[in-house]
Amino acid sequence: MRGFSLGVFLSLSLLVPAGLVAQVVPAPAVPFPGLSTEGTMEIPRPGEGLVIPFIDLSIRNPESGREVAFSVQLLLLLTVITLAPSFIILVTSFLRISIVLDFVKRALSLQQAPPNQVILGISLFLTVFIMWPTLDSVYQNSLRPLSEGTLTVQEAYREAETPLRLFMYNQMRTKPDNIRLFMAMRGLPRPETLADVPTYVLIPAFILNELTVAFKIGIMIFIPFIVIDMVVASALMSMGMIMLPPVMISMPFKLILFILVDGWGLLTDQLVRSFV
């Protein structure tokens, strides 16, 4: 007990002076900001020295019409940023690629591999690869001049819209039935050139075209794997293995066939060529 008391006393004797020392300590050998002329470093008191700025968010009436216009522009910018993912999905090659890859996953009877995040990531980077000339044209003719101040917002919008309209129209050039459909539903006259087709007509027509093409590719992908499922199911039925799921037996054969024919390479090559 006496030893324990002695240990506590020594510990207090070491700790208490550290908390009672003066606010002036010997200065280091290297000059340091905050040193006084006497060679000591002054520790700032609370409220002195570095001050963290206070952020004040308040609502007040605008002082001029310019502030109102700026607020409206900021609101529109936030709206555009919110709708940007949907815009990227619907007016680029992302829609077709993601649907085809999902068809491949279902045709191979795969449940978790590859995950949906991986499929979406592959679709995104393939979209960037396919859309790179269009995106580069948008940057060179619209975004870059806008940042340099040589174009207004309206002019930059028109310059950015033109390459995307050409891309969407090129996918429907051989079969513009969807354009005729939406033009007829709006009661618009038959267009002679691309300039006669409004953007609000071109975008839904492009979406329907992409859905149609993606489903056609998916059907072609499904056919060989359906044949494998039918053969395996017939073999199991002939052997009396009714309780054994045919998918469990056919899935390895599907994967083997897909790997032997270099399925990923062929699929990627044909997807890219379908946009040329």
C-alpha cells in the first residue's frame, strides 16, 4: 500500500507542473513564426491567432435585376446537373450497350457475376470510346470557346447540340421510321433535311431506335444458348432426372462455349461496329 501511494505521488509530481507552467517556453533553434523578440514563443490565447471564418447563409431581397438573373441561372445549372445522368444514358450509345450486356448476362444464366455495377462501368467506358469524336467536337466547338468568353451561352448550346444531333440521326439514317412516327404525332410536316427535325422529336425517336436495335441483338445472342438449354433439358428428361434443374447443367456448357468463341471480344467488336 505504501509503495502504491509513493507511485501515485511521483506521478502527480510529474504531471501537475506540466499543467501549471507559464505560457512562455524556450524558443527552438530554428526561427518560427510567433516568436517574440526575447527568444520565446508565445502561445496564443483563446480567440487570438488563427481565426476560422464564420459562414452566414441568409435570405434577403435582391438588390438588382442582375442578382435575380444570376439566381435563375444558378437554379437552371443545378437542374441540368441533376438531369445529366439521364441525358448521358438516353442520347448516347450507353442505352444500347447496357441493354445488350444485360441480355448476355441473362442468356448465360448468370445471377451475380458480373455485378450490375461492373456492367454499367463497362457500358460507360465503351460509351466514352464510341462517343469520343462527338464529345471532342462538343468540347472544341462549344465548351472551350464558352470558357474563353468567345461564345455566349445560347451559341454554345447550339454548337454542342449539332454533333449530338448528327450522331443520333446517323443511327436512324437507314430507317427513319421513328422520326416519321413522332413527326406525325405532333402534326408536323414531312421533313426534307435534318434541320427540319426538332430536337424534342429526334431524341425520343433515337431512344426507340436504340431499344429496337438492342433487343434485336439480344435475340441473336439468346438463340445459341437457348439451343444448349433445350439439348440439356432433353438429355435430362431422357435419363429420368426430372428433379435436376437444367440450368444448373447447361450453365457450364454456356460459359465454355462463350469463352471458346471469344465472346467478349466478338461482342465488343460488333457493338462498336454497330455505331459506325
